[in-house]
Amino acid sequence: MRANAGNVTFVMMMSKLSLFRGANSLPFPLLSSSYSSRFIHKPPKTLLILCSFSTNLTSLPYGPSLLRGKKKKPPLLLSDLSLASTRRDRDARRRKIGDFEEPDALLDEDEFTRVFEVSAVRVPAKDCFALENRLRGHLLNWPRIRNIARVPGDEIDEDVVKLLGRASDEEEEEDSVVDSVDRRIRGKAEGDGERLSPVLHRDQLARTFNSTGYLKFRNLAKISRPKRKRRTERTEGKEKVNKGSSRNEFAVVEVVEDQGGGDGDFEGLLGEGYGSCRGRWRGSTRLLLLDERYSGEEVQDLPEAIKVLFEEAKKTDASLSFELVRCRLTLFYDYWPMNEVLEALLPKGMIVPSAFEMVGHIAHLNLRDEHLPYKRLIAKVVLDKNQPKIQTVVNKIDPIHNDFRTMQLEVLAGNHSLVTMVVENGLRFHVDLARVYWNSKLGTERQRLLLGFDHNDVVCDVFAGVGPIALAAARIVKRVYANDLNPHAVEFMEQNSVVNKLEKRIEVFNMDGRRFIKAMFSSDKGQKVTQVVMNLPKDAAESLDAFCGVYNDRHRDEGLSFPTIHVYGFSKAADPEFDFHERIRIALSEVAVDVKMRKVRLVAPGKWMLCASFVLPKSVAFSRKAINDVD
């Protein structure tokens, strides 16, 4: 009794839900589906990586998904040789940029091929765009999939088209000739889409002459356009072969079945694939792919807008060119987005590493420990889905511990070159991630800092790196003094200053930060410094003690400048702003310091990066507690 009562309740719930379902909505699935796929080739010896993907979702969102469609690839109408040539071209492009695959983690891209059954309306090629606007809202609306597709084997050379004239339409041709002559005599041929005779064309040019010259002069474009090199016969032949193919890098549309036909058959005349089931050839056609909810529907079950289209076609001679056909839409590995591929590859419940930092052509990953067994697969997917912009994928092995702020990186995919070029704020920076430090995530913060500078400032960058702040400031301010402890960073900074034509507005030093501050403010150059940038979050706050007593050797009445200092730092405290403020006070040995604090970004859970800006207090500059020079 309880089981029966439960069944009755379930049926009543489903009947109530069906009341709220629209006419064009997807039906409610009663059974959950389970999907299991093996995406990885078997690695050698003992390591075997398997991926199973299952879901208990009761409904799937609109659009293509790896959970939908048929995994088993049916026989394609296109030859295997054509598909193989496309893959060879793709592999050649990857080898050109230095892509490589490790033998212990080889991704089987064919396992991501999915086939979807859709319906389409075959229409004449000349009317496809007009009909697309009429049927808009009923056509397929999938990302990166055009709702207009070519019909393979439907394009015929123009010379052959002349041989397929219609003898039964001689009267219509005579009428069209009479109408054409009449339009030419009356001078209305241009509006009808036909070419004017030379006499009428010269007459029209005379009427349209003005101060700018002749309007719409036919040969003007030919005169002004440079001569193009003639295409070789081999290139033209290749284009003719590819013309009409519906295959691209990530999708292919094939006609599975169409209705209608006739006694005529041009297959023997034109070759295999031409008109075998079309009957009488009526010209090149296109496929208007209908929305997925109309898959498998008959004409009488389609929306009224599509029915009207077929009714109008029956009243004209184009009835044979309008057909409702079933199509097979095949989506390949290159179509699926990176997140969806990684979600299918990684074990269920594992976080998908979808975010990474881009430094030129390099993708910089920060993989977790749980991702390390799959690091090669993750890197290959990241490389495949972001080519050609990304050519190298690296992962940071250890945190930054050295004084040069360089990272230990492991190349996971692509070429092994870590030398790249970054464009930021309109400047070009050459960077070698193996020897210098660069963080693209701070680009917005650097831009905010530059907005506070003007043409009267003199900037001193204590920890400049390769010069992202120093060189950008050199375009704005009078003078820039840039320093870094890393000799490789100084070398790249000098190179970048020459590349950006700013070498005359910047002076580069290779010193310790404390020693640089002491040397700068003890010289005449320090008297003109108005802005000091200390972008070394790990040690910048503790280096502030170098400002203690920088003006001890000078008189208070010399008109010395007290620059604005911008110092960056990390804090893991519950109140990071208060903690960073206290560290600044301790370093300066001064309690009364008016600091403007700002949170830059959350580096890690519970770890903030902050920026503190304050004017150097006079009591600190003339303090007697000066530190000794660093050896």
C-alpha cells in the first residue's frame, strides 16, 4: 500500500509540473543518466589514469555539453582522409610553436567527440540570409556554431552550371531579356541590380559630378588598388577543392536524411556526392539549422513561421529547393571550453584549476598538491585551449625565498623558453621568468600609483625589478632613479628603457635597498626626490629604517624635500591595516606617522597585500638613530 501511495504521489507531482512546462520546453527526464568515459590513453608500465564522470542531475542546461550527445562516432559522410589532413595541419601548427606531449600522460582527443541530432531547412544559397532573419528565434543558438551551414558536394563550378540550363523555361528567359532591355532603355538597370550600359553609365556620371569628382566610378578602385600577385594554379585548385566543405576545426554538419527527390540524378555527370538524393539540381543550397527542441519533428509540428516558409515555397518554383532534413552535428575536442574538458578529466569533486596568470606567451599555474598527479594533462588542456596566445605552460614549484625574488618554475607543456615580452601601460617589457620577477596581477595597482604622479615629480624606485613602475613613471615625471639588487633585473631594465626610448629620463642602479636610500639622499639628487616607491612586500617595511637620519649632515634651513613614501607589505593579522601600521612605526621609531592605508589584494586566504603612503617626517629624517651602512 505504501508503495502504491508513493507511486500515486509521484505521478501527481509530475502532472503538476507538466502544467508549468511550456510548449517548446524540454521534457522532464524521469530517470537519471550515468556517463562513464575513458579519456586517457593507457600510460606505460604501472601508471594508469582513468576518468569517470557521472551525474544525477534531473535536467541539463540549454546548449551542447559533454554529458549530452552520442559519444560513439557514427560513420561520417566526409572521408577519413579529409579528417586526417585536418589533424595533420593542427599538429604541424603545434609543432611550429614547440608543443610536445609526454608519453606518460597522452590525452585522447577523440574521446571528446560528441554527436548531436538536429533538424535543418535546406534553402537556396541566395536566400539564406534573408530567411535567417525571418526564422531568427527558431534557429540553433549554440556558442561558436553558425546556424547556416554549407551542404558538402552541393557547390558546382560555374562552367558546369551553364550546362544545366532549363529548356522548359525558354519563355521565361525571353521575358527576362525583354525586361532587361526595357530597363536599360529607361536607365533603371542599377536599381534592379544589373549593370548599366556604357552610354547610360557615362550619362549618370555626368549627373553625379560634384566638387569631389565622379561618384561610384567603376574603375576608380582598380586604379588606386595595388596590383595583387596572381594566384598559382595549385592554389586555385586547392581552394576549389575546399569550397563547399562544412568541416572546420571544431565542428562538422552532415545531412543524414532529406525528404523529396526526383527521377533526375546528376551523380553520373558530376561525380559522387552531387545530387544523389536531391533529384533535379536547382542551384547551390544552404542549411538553416533549427533549434535543438525541433530535432526529429515533422513539418506539421514546427512553429508557424517555418510552416509559412514551406507554404510560400510550394506556390513558387522553388519548392524542390526547400526541404526539411535531419542533420548530424559533430563537435570535436577543439570545440569544448577548457573548464568543461578539465571537469571531465579530473576526478569527481576535485577543484578545476581554471585560473592562471599570463606573462606574455607564458601561462603561469599555481597547482595544488591534489592536482600534481594530473599536471601534464592540465597543462596540455590549458595550452590547447589558449593557442596561439599561450605557447608555454609552467607551474611554480616552491615559494619565493631568495633575495632576487625569482621563482622555481617547471615547464609542463609547450616550448621551454621563459623569455617573453609583456605589454603594459603602452610599454614593452622583456622578461625572463627564470631570472627576474614579474607579476601581471599588480598591473592595476601600478596604474593607480602612476595616477598620483605629475610632471613636476622626481621618482625614486628602490626595488624596481625590470622597471614596470619606473619606466611608466618616466613618461610622466621629470626624472626617475631606479634600483634593484638583482643584476639580471637591472640588465633587463636598461634594455627595456632603450626599447621604449626612455633611457634619457631614467638612471639605473644596482645596489642594496638600504644602501641605495642612504646614497641617494646623501647626494644632491636626493634633495629633488618627491616620490619614493618601495614595492617589495616581504621586506620593504623593515627597510624603512634607512630613512632615519638621512639629513643629519645637512642644515634644517636648506630647503630640503620630504618625499611621499609608498611602501608595500604583507599581513596575516586579524586587523592587517593596524598590524602594518605598527610595523611602519617600529621601523621609523616614530609614533606620530600619518599613514594612508589601502588594501591592494588578497594574496592567499588570510593574507593581505597592503600599500601605505605617508610623507617622510622631519623628526625621522633628522633622527640621531641612524643605521650603519650595510656591508
